[in-house]
Amino acid sequence: MTAHLSPLAWLALGCALLAAAVLVGCLFVQSRLGPALMAWLSIGLGVLPITAAVSGNVRNYETTKQRNFCASCHVMGPWVNDAADPSSQSLAARHSRNALFGDESCYVCHADYGMFGTVTTKLGGMRHVWEYYTHYRSLPIESAVPKIHLYKPYSNQNCMQCHSSENQIWLRVPDHQASLADVRSGRLGCASAGCHGLAHPVSAGVTGGTR
């Protein structure tokens, strides 16, 4: 298991072990509190634990961006399965096959791209955890599928991070030109029945992706 730890995880583990070793060593030092012992205590109680905490939190944050992490909630199975299906032609599956997204397609598409996007996205994630453990944890998938929904309509701004409406290739499509004002204002969703179809067909009660 430890062979698969990332460098950040190894750093956190190493700093924690070194901090423990330093503190144990200081306990056995038979000398009065002097500059040298103070320096070692500063390292054992300050530098090493802080480094372990920071590197561990960064590593945990990176883990929460993985599609497998989203799949850890059993009720998300149909959505994740469709996104990972190599034969599915749904928006989620096609974007998940994009090398730029890799295994972080859920996070990339659903993250808040505002100035404090990372913070607001993770706060929203904590709400997901709360909803899962208070409402959805014991539900069978069949019961959960009709009830799971976004807190608010999916923002076209998330799509426009990659598919800019200022791009001349994008504007070359007649339907894009005709719907430009509605797309930019959010009155018409990119991932809707009238445009590119639902990102997750399973949300409409369809099992698997569109073929």
C-alpha cells in the first residue's frame, strides 16, 4: 500500500515520524533547557508538524479531485460509470476521455471558476458529504437517481473556460451565432436538450450514455 503513496504523502509521513523522533529524543536528553534543546523543540513541535500538516492537506485536496473519489459515494455510481465508459458518447464521457481532464473530469467541469473557486468548490463538497450521510447513504441507487440534482443550474461559464464564445471557430457555427446572447446570459444551457444534450443522460433516467 505504501508503495503507491505520492511524494507529498511520503513527505507528510516522513515529517510526522521525524517530529516524533525529535520529541522522544528530547525527552531522554538529561540537560537543562538551553538554546540547543530549544532549537530541537522548535523543529519537533513547529517546523516538522506544520510541514506534515500542509503537505498532508495538499495531498488530500488532490485526492478529492479524482473521479474515483466522487465514485466513493455509491449513489454517484451511474454518473461516474457513464463518465468512465469508453463507449459512451455523452458529454461527460467524451470530456473524461480528454487528456487535459484525465481522472479529474468531475472536478474540472463542476469546479467554481471564481476568484475563490477552490474554497467555494470545497465548501460545496462538504455540503455533498453532509447530504450523503444524512439523506442518501442508505438509499439504493434506483431510489437516489431521481432525487439527486444540482443546487443551481449548471453555469455556461464552466463550459466557456475551454469553449470561449469569443472564439471565431465557435462563432462559425450558425446555431452558436443565433443563440449567442442566450448562451452568455445563461438563458440557454450548453448542456441541454436543445443544444448538446444532457451531460449525464442518467440524470434523465437513462441508464448509461447515449450511443
